[in-house]
Amino acid sequence: MQKPEIAIVGGGPAGLSAALSAVRQGAEVMLIDRDPALGGQLVKQTHMFFGSKKEYAAIRGIDIPGKLLAALGEEGKGRFKPVLNTTVLGYYDDGVILADKEEQQAMLIKPQKTIIATGASEKMLPFPGNDLPGVYGAGAVQTLMNVYGIKPGTRVLMVGAGNIGLIVSYQLMQAGVEVAAIIEGAPKIGGYLVHATKVRRAGIPIKTSHTIKEAYGNKSVEGALICSLDENWCAIPGSDLDMKVDVICLAVGLSPQTELLWQAGCEQKYIPELGGYVPLRNEKMQTTLNDLYVAGDVACIEEAGSAMVEGKIAGLFAAADLGYDEKVEERFTSFTSELEELRAGPTGAKIREGLSRLNGGAAKC
Amino acid sequence: MLEKTGVPEPEQVKMITPSDVRFQKGPVAVVECFQNIPCDPCRYACRQGAIKEFEDINDLPVIDHELCNGCGLCISECPGLAIFVIDASYSKEEGLVKLPYEYFPLPGQDEEVTGIDTEGEAVCSARVVKVQNTKALDRTPVVTLAVPLQHVMRVRSFLRKGGEEHGR
């Protein structure tokens, strides 16, 4: 059985940042990821990131893993061990992790501290015909286009005008795929308005207060019926619109991937603003189990910038609790103020509200 | 309404439009960023100190048009692709619009294209004056269009004539 000081599950922005933060403190880190390359969802984010210039803003998502890995290679000499193509299947009471390496070898790992950074999965929308080939999650469309260079179809209906719906629409246009419209159930665009303006001037209509009623087609999607919604989210009779599309792309939100946390038995709470069930944690990103930390979308659906700062905090304290506590207070203060700054504006209101509910309306996180 | 359609309102654009006097002096950056989001690279891109320091990362950028020399370094640094440089002093009939353009293939110099507005509607015919795609621009090419002077604050992108392109 392998016994690293710290094991991190998930090598996306949160996991990579946690690893860097922990090795900087002097700890030894094993980073486990199911994919053949580290980076998580960053590997398909071809657009420039928002956020703080100090924290990779204006850098394209696809370029961030390389930067973090370069730093990990330099500062984590001999103390950073990535384990790729490996899926973590279980977390046991005694803190043992069971993983499946390349679908042929079972691994048992007993770390002293574990950081869960498993991210999120896409939400589905119920409507007749949603099982037809041609109905995709936005993440799948982005993977096909930006990782494998495959167009998902020729004409797309995007469902959801949050940041993912807007960005994937833009990237579809860049790939030469027509986007017939972006529809959004809410009366307002949920994503950043500069993204909306960018797709709007590319000629894509954004229809707020609209939803999909059904998808139709013989063997695959040939079209969709959409309709407008009134202020109570009820379909307005006679507002149906038939759209001839061969792809329906769903960008209707994310759910934290908390399965390992349920197995571990740490306490969780249902907080809609944070994406669903999320783990209770203190300001150190430590769950109700002493040796278990969290960071990123598994803890709260948010931007990658915040996920990276959460990762830094989790990595810092997982290492500090093992005795690698150099400049902990100073670094914690700096990370916390970064995080507070990112969440301070109107677009962070939902997150602030959710975190305050998670903490029983008390302290901020 | 911007929150519903993604199209900035004329009043919002008016608020951030440089004065006529400033326009006549030469190129100047126009920052069409209307929502408080946590984002600050534009301020670090500006070497003239024209984009003021942010107190809070969620602040809207505030640009001093008198200090801005229209160099355009901010254009490709804005993750929202919301910064344009306008030169209304280019000629008696035409002005220049420098815009970020992340679609391939890039247009050629002197190519005639159709200038389009923030709603994606055709505004006028436009001529490509310059195409920059240096390493420093990091895959956000900057295209300079010559457009009829009265349209410099309307044209925000363009379509190439003939042939299918980027999903249009």
C-alpha cells in the first residue's frame, strides 16, 4: 500500500493548485486523475480567463495546466507524484483510498491527508426527446471540438445563457458551426455580459424567458420546439417556435461530484446557490473529518479562479497540519483576501449567500 | 436591455464614448465593459496609466481618454473582447476601428468586408487596413477596419464577403 503524505483526487484547476501549494510548504503529494493528462476541464477552455491578473486572468484556460505543472516540476522535485489514467473508486472509514489504474490494476493508498477536488458534472434537463442522439451536454461539445477537433453537427440550439452556454456558443462559431439561438429560462442572461455581447455581435440571438419543449427527429435530432415563458416560468400558449437544428446543447448548470465525500461520511448540506449538496468545511477548506479537505467545484460551483485559490488554501493547511507550517498565517491571509475579492462583486452575490447559508448564516468562508 | 439581449444600450455606450475633441486628436481606446465582474487585466495592459488602478477587482475600468494614446495594447488583453480603438482622425470621410477578431481564416489586407454592429446586423462596407497576429497578441488577432466616419462607434465586428465562415 502506498502511503503518501497528501493525496489529491482530481487534477483540475483546484487539485493542481492544491498540489503546488502543498509542495511549496514542503509536503509530499500524490495527485490522482482519471484522465491521461492533468488539467481537468482546463484542457478544453480555449478562451481567455477572467479574474485577477495575478491569478492567470487574460491567460487561456488551455495554457494554465502547463504553467502549474512547470512550477510543480521545479518546486516539487521528487515530492510531486502524478498518477494518471487512474480513477478513485472508494474512500474507506480508515482513510484508505481504492483506485483503479488503467482499468487493470487496483491500488490501495493510505495518505495522511486527502484533498478531494473532483469537480462537477453537468445537469440534465427533462423534456421529450432528450434521449435522441444529437442532444449533448455543453462539456461534451467542448471536448469534441477543442480536444478532438470534431464538429458535433451543423446547426446548434444552445440551452442556457450562463457562462458555459455563452462560451461554448462562441467556440462553436469559431469552429464554423452555426448557432441558431441561445435560449435561457430565466428573464436575464446568467453569464458575464461581455461574453453575451461577443456572441450577440457574431449574430447569435439570445432569447431569455424561453425554454425547450421537446426535441424531435427520426433517428437523431432534426429540430426542437421552444416556447416563451411568463414571469412564473409557465409556457405562454401559442408561443411555440420550431427550430431546425441537428444539435441541442445543454448548458443548464453543474452538480458537485460529491460521491467520495458521501462515502467518507463527512457532513453535507443542500445549498442550491452552491450547486446542490456540498460539504461543510471551515475556513481551512477542511471538512467535518479531520484528514479530509475539499477545493473547487466539488465544494461550490464557481469560476476556475476561485477554485484555484480554494486549492491553495486546502493544500496549505493539509501540509501545515503535517507540520509544514512555514508562513501559514501570512499565506492564509493573502489567499483569503484574494478569494474575498473575487467574490465581492454583484456576480459573487449568489456564492456569498450560499456560503453564509452553509455556515448557518454565520461566518463568511 | 443588456441583461436580456446582450446588446449594450445606446445610453450605456454614450457614457463611455470619448468627447468629439478627443476623437479629433487621434486614436483612443473605447472600453465597452458595463458589468461589475472580477476582472482586471486591462489595467495592467495599459502603459500610459490611462486605465486607472482598481480599488476592487470588481470595479468597472475607468479610462482617462486624455492619457490614452490609442496604442491598442489593451485590445487583446481583455478576456471579454470588449475594448476597441477608434481613430476618427484617419481621413475626412473614414475612421479606423481596431477590433479583436478570433476567427479563422483571417482577412487579407485591403479586403472589402461588411462591418457589423453589436446586434450582428450589417452596417456598412468596410476595408481591412491592417491585420496583426503577433505572438504578443496570444491568439487574439487585432484587425483594423476603415469605415465611414459616422459608423466608428457602431461597427464592432465584420463578416467576410462570399463564402461560408464561422457559422454565419
